[in-house]
Amino acid sequence: MASFVLVPGAGGMAWYWHRVVPLIRAAGHEPIAVDLPGDDRHAGLAAYVDIVIRAIAERSDVILVAQSLAGFTAPLVCARAPVRMVVFVNAMIPKPGETAGAWWGATGAAEAREQAAARHGYATEFDVGTYFLHDVPQDVLRAGPEQPREEAEIVFGEPLSLRALARNPHSCSCGKRRPFFPDGISTPRRARKARKGGGGNSRWPSRRVVECGRADRAPSCV
């Protein structure tokens, strides 16, 4: 049995994973949805990493799943805890020394988003419904929190090193329709994998894919 440590993106709400958790449990594994203080202006990446490390505790067969902004937390966790595999779900994956704030310009994310909107006929101006919640069922939204947490600025100014990431097997997974991080984002290679800025990046990754496979991979969670 593997332990899937599920780290949410911006806002940090463990609830984002609430539809994935029972699927992992049904597959015979242990899901651990981590809650992060995304709206705390004093809690940066170091605080996030400490919380994830405490969630891992003494577990040894850990698959770390990082959604969106959690792509910046995952490498730091890997430097401190035994992680068998990292799964990036619609994740922002940084280069060494990059900040989350600089990531947007470095990858061309904003330009790619606007170009995709023009191609597919939806609004280029950002709104939550179009870019984050486009494929989340209404009944799920009604049952969830009234407002998502807003991510504080502190995390976006903190650079990190990815030296530890190369030691961990890792996989990237993107949703089919991804208006927020569409095709066209620059994806320079590092650590023998393409950097994937892609992802519909729904704040609620309830219908995203957690990478699937055999014994050395995560079970399928759609």
C-alpha cells in the first residue's frame, strides 16, 4: 500500500482533493490530503514544506502529488523526506532559482492563455468560472466552500533549487482542456523530463488525472 500525499495549489485547501481521496482509498492505497495556509501572508514555502513533512511522518512508501502552485513545494519536500515518486498535476514546475512570480513570464503563460482563448472563442479576460471551474459540476461547487482562499503574495517571491528533484522518479499529468495553462507555454527540458506548465488548473482538481500505471506508478484517479 502506497501513501498518496496530495498537495493543493494556490489557496491550499485540502478540499480540492475531496473527490480524488475516495478513489485512491478504493484502489487500496492511503490518501492524505494536505491543507496549507495559503492566505497567511507570513507562511511561505518553508512553512508549506514543514506541513507536508509532518503529514508524511514516518511513512516510507510515499507518492507526492503536487497540483499547480504545489510544483514549487514538492522539490523542497523531496530534499527532506523519502519520496518514491512525484506526480505533477497541472503543475507549475520551476527551474533552479526561479520564483513562482517569475514563472509566468519565463514560460509565456499569459500570452499562451490569451492566444488559446482567441482560438477557442472564450474570454481573454480572466474570470474564475472560465479558467478554473469550467469543468467542475455545479453540485460539487454548491457543496464546497463559498469562497476559495486567496494565495498570499509571499510564496510568489521565494526562489528555490531543484537539485533534489532529479533523484526522484517523477511524472507529469495535464487535464484535457486547460484554458489557464494551455498548450503553447514554453517547456524547456530539465531533469530528463519536459517542464510542463500545462494544466486547466482548476482550483478544484476533482476531474483531473492522477498519473496511472502498474506497481511503480500511481493508480488511476479521474
